[in-house]
Amino acid sequence: MQLTIESLIALSLCFFVIAVLYSSVGFGGGSSYLALLTLFFASFFVIRSVALVCNLVVVSGSTYLYYKKGHFDAKKFIPFVATSIPLAFLGASFRLKEYVFFIILGLALMTSALLLGTQSIREKNQKTRLTAKKYPIWVTYFLGAAIGFLSGLVGIGGGIFLAPILNHMRWDFSIKIAALASFFILVNSVSGIAGLVSNQMFVFPWKEGLILLAVVFIGGQIGIRLSLNKLSGRGIKLLTAILVFVVGLRVLLNNGLQVIDF
């Protein structure tokens, strides 16, 4: 399915804004890419493929800059991805019925929006800087596995789930969690793409896809640089959470349950 010029321009502008907003708080934007793509493409193979590749492009730049700035802690990050990589591959390998995929996607988007909104409200009410807590190593492996599987299943990197959970747990300081989320999204996106390719479910519309990749790359670079220059992300997180929730509800009701069209 090819897009009209008008549709491609509109989608590109939306992807650019999403890349700027999400990269500024350490995410790739996969959840919102998925939601928007459902409005333009009928095939959820295309939807999953494009969202994962765009995720990969955005967080590759973010991960590099976090590493360059000294926020990358391999010792603490690797346990998360040790279990998430194989589970993301497994999740991406499932051949879901289309309506099941959209139900899971809608619920995932709404859940991620609630987590992100809760995190932003928590930051507003937080009066003092919190001290990082230590958790048993099995908690790290479990979170990585669970979120990795969900990430592969619906075609997102999973950082939008992981970061709010870790902030709520006071796992580490916000900048370190953002760096982990970016790295987590990176490896899960690669694993998810590999899962799609190995099961012949990777369908990428090259003409539209390359334009979208260029757009999110530029947007992602702008967003991460704004973030590292101390731009507050609380308001951005709250606005993004509202938008993702609304779109997730639409995907659930219209594409998944098919009970309403709005």
C-alpha cells in the first residue's frame, strides 16, 4: 500500500514531533509510531516493522550520546538485556491474529500512557532528591524478560514500560534510567526485527520507510540534545501520556474490538 503525498507529509510531520518528544526523555517513540501507523497502513506486519526500525534509528543516536556523556553503566544494564533479547525475539515470532494484535497493542499503549503519566505526576510532587535503592539480581532479570517479551509481541522497544517502573522503584537516578531505557529499546528493537525477519514477517515499505527513517533520525537528534542540555521532560511526559492513551483507546475500540469508530 502506497501513501499519497499528502498522507506521507502528514505522517512524516507527526513522526518528527514524536521523535523529538520521546528522545528527550530517553525513549524511541515506538508506541506512538504504532498508533499512527494504524491510521495509514492496513497490514500489521508493516506496522510492526516500520515502528521497530524507526525505534532503532532514534535510540541508536541517543544511546551513543548517553555513553559519550558517561551515563552508560554496562554492569547495571547488561542483566536487563540478557533476558530481554531472547524474549523480544520470541515475542516477535508470534503470528497473532490481526484483532488480537490490535487488542494487545491498544492495552499496551494505554498502560504505557498511565505509567508515563504517573511518573510525570510523581516527579512534580517529589520534594527531595531520592536515594537509589538496591534490588536482588533476579528482579532485574525478571523485568527484562517480561518487558522484552511484550516489546517483541507488539513491536516496541519497551523503554516506555521499563523507565516508569524503575523510577517508581527508585532503581537509580533519572538520567541513568533514561540511558538504560534507550539502550534497552535499542537491543530489543534489534531482537524484534530479527524475530520478524526469521519468521518472514518483516515487511518494510522502502519508499515511505526511508523518508520516515530520515525524519525520526533528525527529530531524535534534536530531542536527545535538548534533554542533555537540562530541558525538563516532566511536561513533555504528561502531554505524551495523554496523547498515547487517547490513541491507544482508539486502537483498542476501533481496530481491536471493532465496537466504535472515532
